[in-house]
Amino acid sequence: GAGVSQSPRYKVAKRGQDVALRCDPISGHVSLFWYQQALGQGPEFLTYFQNEAQLDKSGLPSDRFFAERPEGSVSTLKIQRTQQEDSAVYLCASSLGGQLLSGANVLTFGAGSRLTVL
Amino acid sequence: GENVEQHPSTLSVQEGDSAVIKCTYSDSASNYFPWYKQELGKRPQLIIDIRSNVGEKKDQRIAVTLNKTAKHFSLHITETQPEDSAVYFCAASLSRTGGFKTIFGAGTRLFVKA
């Protein structure tokens, strides 16, 4: 598509529920990133993929967080047994990826999924 | 891992004045430094970037400088306008095998008073 699409835009969950957030990157973008942005803060790195390979998941805050990109395109971020501290905007970004070519590592962000855990 | 510090957290200037935002990074291997602007309720948008083989880059009213030795970089906005009001994020990107990783600063909220 023309841009990075995320769904749902807004999600309200009761504490303890599982949620799944979807990201559809720009067509042809090899790299895909998930960030967590709390109110008034900068995006915090969660994980990233190169095609279907998850190369770094060091930012995932706990084992309740899981991300996948099985076919190297659409990615899903799953949060199990949600807690109030999980409330944030979850941003997905994609880039051409690969080596440090001009524009290869420029991130294009989606609009985000705002998660509120009650 | 990489850590990016950004100052100030809030900046208020009069329309027409200049604004400067400063960032430091910890990993000397970082080699790409983008700046993003985020308006209220919107997604971050790239406004300018600089690579480690360049010391300065300018695009109309916006300029970035990079000091690799000191591991700091700055954003300069001249002749500020009310529409420049937003949150600005600096970031440092480190290329690694098969990809790269971008770490963001905490942001600077810029207010431009008309």
C-alpha cells in the first residue's frame, strides 16, 4: 500500500485480556519495527524484523509480549494477560532495509494503535 | 546498547526566533541520525537526517550538525513559525548484520508563540 497501516486504531481491553495489533508495512519494505510510545514519551524500541526473521526482540518488556511476521509482510504484536502499564500507543514502522544505502534505513511510521487497559 | 539523551524537554520561543535541540548518543558505532516531528495525535514524520560521514546538513530553515568525536548532534530551526510547534525526536541508528536498529530520544516539545 501507499503507507504503513495499523489496526485497530483504538483498543480498550480489560486487565487480563489478550490483544493482537496488526501492522501492514509498505509493499517491498524488508524491515519492520515495533515501538511503544507512552504519553509524553519518545518511541521505545520493542522488536524488529528483517523479512520474516526477528533479529532483535530485546525491547519486549516481558514474556507476555510476542511479535511475528510469518510471511515477511504483515506483522502482529500480541500482548497476553494485559496489564494497566501496557497502556500506550504501539507504533509500527517499516523501511527498505538492507545495507546502509541512501534511504534504506529511513523509517516510515503507521498511525499507531492506542491501547487502553482498564 | 545505544542510549540517546535529548535536551531540553520543553522549549518555548517567539515567532521568528531560532530554536536549538541537542542530543547525545552512547554507541560510537551509530552511523545514521534522523530527526522526526510529531504533531499532536499524529505519527512521527521524518524532517531531516544526517549520516556519520557528514558534519552538517541543511534543508531550508532546518539544519543538523553532527560531532562524532563528542557523540552529539543538534537540530537548528531558524525563523520559527507557529506551525513548527510540535514534539521533535532525535534518534541514532546502528547498522548491524542484516539490518539496523533506531533508538529515539525522549523528545522536545517546541512551542512557537505568535
